[in-house]
Amino acid sequence: MAAALFQVSGRVQGVCFRASTREQAMARGLTGYARNLPGGGVEVLACGNASAIDALEQWLRKGPPAARVDQVARSEWDGEAPEDFRTG
């Protein structure tokens, strides 16, 4: 199992970014979370198949129609994988 942690910045709060990320992740069979960060960004943890994580990363770089993604930073993650995908 692969896992990656993403920090997404831009206009990504208040534009259905977390809910859309959850839909995209679940469609790819991934577990993890999407949560707002105090500075206005969104943190996304994605666990599962490496190619599915890569596909989610490509989607994160664009986001839903109302979003404006300025930057996506990726780091590897070695913690325990959640059982589902949540937003918070």
C-alpha cells in the first residue's frame, strides 16, 4: 500500500473542495481524509494503490470548478491507513 500527504493552497476552502476530493478518492478506492487548514489550505491524506494516488494528485492540481489551486505539495506518509475517506 502506498500513501501520500498533500498540502493544497489557493482558493480551496468554501468551494466544495473537501467534498469533491472525497468523491474523487472514493471513486479510486482510496482511504484517508481531506481537512481544512488554519491558513486557508486543505490537507489531503490518500492511501491505497500508487497509481490511484497519482491520479488523485492530478485531480487535486485542478480541483472542482469553483476552486483555484495555486500549489500542491506532496510528501510520503508512513502512518496507519484509515479504513475510509473522511472530511473534517
